[in-house]
Amino acid sequence: MEIIIPILALSWFIILLFRIFSFFNIDKLSLDENPLHNPLISIIIPARNEKLNILRCLESIKKQTYSNFEVIVVDDNSTDDTYHIANQFCQNDDRFSLLKLNNDDKTWVGKNRACHEGSKISNGSLLLFIDADTEHQTHSIKSSLSYMQNSNLDVFTMFPQLTCSDFWGKLILPILISMINILYSPLLLNSKSTSIAYLIGGFILIKKQIYDDIGGHESIKSSFVEDKSLGERLKKSGYNLKLIRSGNFVTTYSNTGFTNNIDAIQRATSASFIESHLFLGLTSIFLAFIGLVLPYFLIFFITSLEISYSVLILLTITFMGISYLIEFADINHSKLYILFQPITNLIFFYCMIVSVFKIYSNSSFVWRGRAYTKK
């Protein structure tokens, strides 16, 4: 313990410095109404059981200042009113069309098939994949296109602002964003010298020719975390991709309920373990306990420790808290939720354990009402 406590404090201090540096060195989308040219953009929206979100998403697209687009909504065998809501909307605007997938193809995982089928009937030279639970500010597409063209990018993706509508989303999801930024820093993603790559499913703007050249979503049809797999495939192929912050140009709305948010964490953490050996999974669990849970556990023994160790424990928790607080710049709820960080970290640690167990016992992950196992 005499060794672990100083290492913990130093590690979180380094992480904090890197998070601050990363935050101020990642671009944030700004208003730019002057794209170099105005190609047809095919906006593809995979939607499964999104009756609470789909209308808001479609209305925000309809209000865009950029007009040269088509929208393809792909209803992925929804069991709620998603199809009927989208169908009624699409009938009133020729730019909007609706494709319904009527049966589950077990060889496809997640939204890969919906994205693939939408791309097959698209006409644009650019494809914009967005999630049905996103909302887009009026100038978002035009400003994004300008950024992509001026930066000479092949693929452009953004972190949306996050709005959580219930307690569990506000409690659980910020830790997922924090861990992504710590383990897969956007700075490293944007660097051509690293292999780190992923995309943000809420907003992916890509040249259609490049999408087709790498095989599109069909090439990753069995991937449970398709945004990471697609990003890795693109970067490995040498294409120029970049991740930035969307600011208030794009907002994503979280699922509600404890179970749905736990499923989201387990799905995301599975990406780190699904291709690795059991030893790596167990090592990751051990490190997560040391880094996320142990500092708060040690609080109960702080009075029995030497003063120097007590100070280091308090500093560790302070560094963790400030690092966590940085994420709230792109989260639309009270920063007071940082006070729940000990509980949040414990939930994340639990999700890691469950993810590793499910992968190596070949148990099912549940996402959007469907169960998937490691292939």
C-alpha cells in the first residue's frame, strides 16, 4: 500500500494534466456558412424503437440551412411506433424517404445492417450517419461540411453534447465519456502516428467512395461496437479522419432507466476485451479497481495512515474529481452530479466485470432489445 498510494496520486495527476491539455487542443465546431462546394449529402438514420426521439431528429434536419441533402430513415424492425411516426413525417417532404427492415438477419449485429441498407440506396457523394436520438442545430450540417472541406478530411466525426433526461443517465453516462477520453484520447485518434481510432455514431460524415472502398458497414457486420471497428478500418487504410467537439451544434439524448444505461456501458466496455485474452481482461479489472474504486475505499482508513499518505489520498481524489469535471463541459446537466463519483466509479467497475464475464462465458449482451454473443 505504501507503494500504491504515491503511484495512484502521480498517475491521476498525469491523467489530469493530459485531460486539460487535450480539452484545450481539440477543435470545437464553429459557425461557418461558406463551404467550398455544395455536394449532395445522403443523411442515413438507423432507427430501432426510437418513438421518443425520431420526430425531434427529423424536424431538426428539416430546418437545416444546408438544403442539398436527402434523408434515408431505416426502420430496423422496430416494435414500437417509430415506423409510423417516421412514415407520416416523410410523406410531407420529398427529400425524406423511409426504408423498413422487416426481419432480423442474425449474421448482422447492431445497426450495421440498417446503415448498410441505407447506404445502398443513397445518391450523395457524401454520407452522413446520425443516430435517431440526436438533434441538430440549424447550421450544423453546413458548418460541418465547411470544416471537413477546409481541413481536407476523408472522414469527420463529432462528440455531441449529451442531455440525460433521468437520474440514472446523469449518474452513469458521464463516466463512460470520461473513460473514452482517458483511454482513447481524441488527440491520439487525430494523430496519424497512433493506431487509436473510433468514430462517434451520432455524427459521421464520410466520402461515399471511401466508405464503399473499405467495404462499409458490411465489412464489420459482426462488430458489436461498430463505430470503433469502422474507425480502425479507416485509419488502418490510411484515410484522413478527425474527431472534434460539436458544442451545441449536435445534441444526443440518452436512454432512460438503470438497465438501459448499464447495457450502454457494458456494450462500450466490451470493445476493449472482445478481441483480447482473458488475462488482459482480468488485468484491466484489477487496474480499474486500483484506479477507480480503491481511492474512495481508502478514505475509511485515512485517519489511521501517516499524514503524508492521507494527503496523497485526498490529492488523488481531487485529481480524479477535476478530471471528471472536465467532461461536464459537454454534458447538459448539473455539475453537482460529480458528488456521486464514488457510486459512478463503482457502477463502471461492476460493468467491466460483467463485460469480461459475458465475453469469456459466451453470454449475451443486450442492446436495443436484441441479444448478442461474441462470435
